[in-house]
Amino acid sequence: MAPSIAFYEVSMNRVGIAGGAALLVASCAPLRAHADCFADLAGREVCLLHPARRVVTIPMPSASTLIAVDGSAQRLVGMHPSSKKAIDEGVLGRMFPQARAIDASVAGVGADGFMPNVETLALLDPEVVVQWGDRGDDIVGPLRNAGLQTALLRYGTEPLARGNLALMADIAGKPERAKELIAWRAATVADIETKARDIPEARRLRVVYLQRAASGLAAAGANSYYDFYIRLVGARNAADGLSSAPAISAEQIAQWDPDVILLNGFEEKLTPARVYDDEILSATRAARERRVYKMPIGGYRWDPPSQESPLTWMWLADLLYPELFHYDLRAEIVGAYRLLYGRTPSQADLDDVLRLSINGDARYYDRFAASASK
């Protein structure tokens, strides 16, 4: 059984804010001059007269993270168009219908789609704008020049994911919520690590996460977040010889011959047929054994770090080592959504989150069907 919501509650005082997140929060402490000041993930001091009532988020995951931390979409007045797309495509738009009407024209031109639309922002009159803090000043300078209060985040590791939760909680004036959600993450990591520790080297499956597959091919290399959770559950990243996510060929994937292929959740029309129908990729062990899976989508896409990442780790652990991990994932999602959003998803919602219509005929995926739930 999973560490579950009950497990994390019991573990909260014992685990606390673990690992790099503890160092991150500790490093912020000197900047907290008074109750309404806090540090962002770039180490800058952010001061608000009160918990922000009007927030714009430009980094894609931060819109749904703010909703999870706050338990509502009321503070959110603007978001990136890709954030809106995920809300419309996933279950969050059904749980918080008002989120569908939030302005999504705050960015999207230049600088990889994150250049702020200052004119739109002026009309929205936000008290704080959340922006990337590690992608250069070109996308931050226009906000500063317009006199807009900014909070910068960074991305790509589990400590930073926990720090981003803390940042959103500070913006909403709910720091205790971050501790609660971080404790759940820490407890889940500890539970998975304990179970995966004794997997023999010969049993550590080779996994490839395709960050792009619908148009060209790109695989996530070493030191990526995908590499982190592939290793967390006891597997090996077959692409760990790569840095970042460079373009690769089908022949390269065939040479790796992975046991499992994970398809990104960002390319909306991408399905396992992309692998099964490919002359080269169909020869891989993953294709022959029907172990090609498209990543789920819940309150946000499960591929990158988000408020729902512990569910990603449980999902992958169950699929890779079903004889070792026995999470009742449908029950875990229900418990997590009550914790994160204060909502109870329907059985149809769970089918959609897990993409049963796409992944249902893949190996071991029947354990996620409603009929298999314990």
C-alpha cells in the first residue's frame, strides 16, 4: 500500500522539509525582514502588504501550483497560454470551472514564449507576477521597467520543486500549506527508496523518456527531472549519456533498446502508436513487450515537477516493478486531490487522468482500471 495521505501525516513532524528544500528555505531566512517579506527562488526579497489577491503566473506549472496551494483559483488573474491549455485538457478545469475564464494572453511572444505582454499585465493590475528566474533578464526586465512586483522561480530538480511550492504558499500567505505538501513528497520519496533499494542491478530496467516524439525525437538525459524519478523507482535512464534533451534518431533509440518508453504529455496528439507503427522503434524491447506509456495529466501534466509529482513516482513504480510496488493508485489520486484541491474526482476523472483510453492495452496497465482498485 502507498505511503498515502495517512502515511505522510504521521511522517510530517519526523520528515519535515527534507534534503535540498531545507537548505533552500534556510537560505531564505536572512531575507525575511518582516512578516510580509519572503525570498523568491533567485534569492531576491519580495515584499507584499498582504497575501496577494491578484497574481499572474508565466511559468507553465505555477498556475496549477498556486491553485493547489490556495485551494481555489480566486487569486489567479492571468497565466501562460500553455498553463490554460493544461487546465482545459486536464481535470483542473472541471474542478475549478472559473479557471477556464482566466486571461491567458499575458505572455507568449519571443524568448521561447515567455516574453511578458506588458500591456495586458497593466490592464490586469497584478500585485505580483511570477516569472522564470533562470532564463535571462530579457523576460524579467520588461516587468521591472513597468514597475511590476515580481517573484522569480527556478525549475528542474526536486529541491527546487519544493522551493516553488514554498514560494507559492508565501505569495498566498499560507506558508503552512507548503510544509504539508512538502511532507507528502518527502514521505513518498522515502517509501519508494526503501522498496527500490534492493532491486538487483540486473533487474534495473532501462527507460527512455521522449521529451519530443510527434515532430522529431528528443530524449531526456542525465541530471533532468525525468532522470531523477526514473532512478528513484529503481530503473536506469537509457539516455543518461546525453546532456539536456538533444535531438536524436530512431536508430539511437533502437541501439539503446529500452525496456520501457515514456511518451511526453505535452504533445497532445502523441500516442503509443508513434512507437508501435514506426519501422525502427517497433523493434525495441519496449514496443515488443507493449511497455510504451503516455504520461498522465491531472491538475498538471505528470512529466515535469509539479504539485502532483508523488503520483507520477507511484505510477511509474507500479508499472516498472508491479511485483514490488503495490500502490492503489486510484485511491492515492483521490486522497491526493482532496489534499491538494479539496475536491473528490469521479471514476471517469480518474480514467482521464491515467489516460486509460490511450494506455489501456499496454502491459500492466490493467492494474489502474477501476475494476482492479483495491
